[in-house]
Amino acid sequence: GVLVMLLCLSPAILPASSVYKVGGIFSSTGRASFLGDPEKKTMEMMVEKINAAGGIDGHLLEAVIYDSEGDPAKAVSAVNKLIHKDNVLAIIGPSTTPTTLAIVNFVERAQLPLISCAAGVKITSPVKPWVFKTAQSDLLAVAAVYQHIKARGIKKIGIITVSNSFGESGKAQLLAQATDFGIEVVQAESFGAKDTDTTAQLTKIKSASPEAIVCWGTNPGPAVVAKNVKQLKLGMPLYQSHGVASPKFIELAGDAAEGIILPTGKILVTGLLADDDAQKKILEDYQVDYKAKYKGNVSGFGGYAFDAVNILAQALKGSDGDKNKIRQALESMKNHVGATGEFNFSAQDHNGLSPDAFVMVEIKGGTWKLIQ
């Protein structure tokens, strides 16, 4: 009787086998640390929270986290450790598309559920049985932009995209989805990530007579485009991608940012959301917890890990640590409201989000205004 009492009181003396080990691979240091650092911190915070509430079906979670430094080779070495040495039940991360794609074959072979925090559409399309992701794809960002353009009755656009993987992927989506929205891309130009002037490209776009311009890139290039559009007095709407959905863009573009429209995850504009938005309370609570623990502000990137841990925790319930059951629970998860959006996974869709995971914002007076 005494032993039973002790077991109830102290989870620390439960047999080690009853711990659910989960892996994490994040770019916590290196060039992509702005992604990986908040993801790692979020995962640690969430695991602590789940354990404080008694764990899952009486099993405490143990997080085993490795730093990929944003290097695909280091991600491969981490995934091998998690599979063969740590015997984890599932893995959260990696932070970037290249590091995720580098380990996909390893988790597929090991039949180990992976929930990536990276955005590349190739991660979950075509579907791989064991690979899921929580970040919105650029596919959805383009759809959100095009919905807005179509609603304004705009038929002809020019596009200007950065010549790196982010821009190329965006360009492919912009071209592929145009006809679905009754939009014609009359001119497509590109710019180098370090270019300081895009006047030549914009002049070409202007001569094709579009009714709007869509720029797809990450800082600083899109700010150059914004300034050049203003200097050339093109007098047409300029749309940007979610790649510049941070205060940094407004700082870089200055008054040229005024009137620009772009898609962003809701986390950036939590305070502007309607009170009946299902994500609002979740986002507020996450931000309060994160600030209390780490003193910094949350980011959409941390939100991908927040969702991944919560989705995995839900899938672990009733699984007895059986990886097949975890995988099935992930694939059949419906109406899971998270920081990034509402997830509805299926055998055909391992990202589970719709264009509603983005809201459209306009930059007014140096800040974001929600477009209803």
C-alpha cells in the first residue's frame, strides 16, 4: 500500500519506460536562428506545461532537442541520433525547408512521425505517410493574395520575384494559380537578393500595362521594390508576400510602405482580431506564457512549434506510444485550432490548412491594419 501511495505522489520514481520521448531538430543557432530559437524555446515551454498538468495518459514527456545550425548534413546526423540512440516516438522540426527535405527519407524508412515547422510545399506534397507540417505553404499565401486581387476586379498583374528558392517557389505558385482566379500575369521579372535598384524591371512591368504588381521576396529586396514603385509613380496597388510580414519591412521601406497589402499569419496582428476569432484566445495565451518565460516577443515561427507540440500531444493520447496509432491520429485530426490556423489533416493533406490561415493586412501610418 505504501508503495502505491508513493507512486501516486511522485512521477519521478515511475519506471523509465513510461516516459514518452519526443525529438526536436531546430536551427537554434546560425543564420536561421531567428526561426529555430523561438521554436526550441516554445517546445521546451510546452513540454514543461504538459508535464506540469500530469503528462499524457500518465506518461511524462521528455524532449530531446538537437541544433541543426540550419545545415542539412547536421540535420541528418541529428535524425539518426533521434532514431537509433534516443528512440523517440516522433520528431518536431526541422526549422527550414532544406533541413527538412534532407531528413524526410530517414523518418519514412524508420516509420517515425515528423511534424516539420518549415514552409516548403514540397515537404508534404506529394504526401508522404509519416511527414506532416504546421507552417503555411506559399501555395496558401498566393491564394490569399489572389482572392483579394480578384475581389477588387483586377484581371492583369505584373510580378517581380527574388531569384532564390523563396522567390522561385512563389513565382511557380503565382503562375500556376493565376487562371484559377481569372488573373493574367502580363509580365514576370526577377531581382537578386542583394540588388539595390529594380527600376529597369519595374519599367518593363509598367510597359505591359498591368493593374497591380505582386512582389515576392524576403527583406531587404522588397523594400527596394516598394521605394522604386513610389519613385516611378506607378500609381497601382503593390502587393507583397508574407516573407516581409514583420516590422523590419516597414522600417526598411519607410513611407514607401504606405498602402502596401500583404498576407500574414494571425499571430502578427493578434490584437486586431475580432473577439469571436477562434484563434485569438490561443494566440493571446501563448504570447503571455512566452513573454513571461523568455522576456522576448513571440513570432509566427515559434507558433509553428506551438502547434506541432499541441498536435503531437493530442495524437499521443490513447496511443500507448504506438507510432502507427500516433500517425493515424495525426492524419485524422480535424478542427484543431492552433496559433497558425485551423488544421484539418487527411490522407490527401498533411498540412491541413486553408488560405484562411492568412489574413490580409494593409500598411497604414507605419503599422498594420486588418482588411476585412
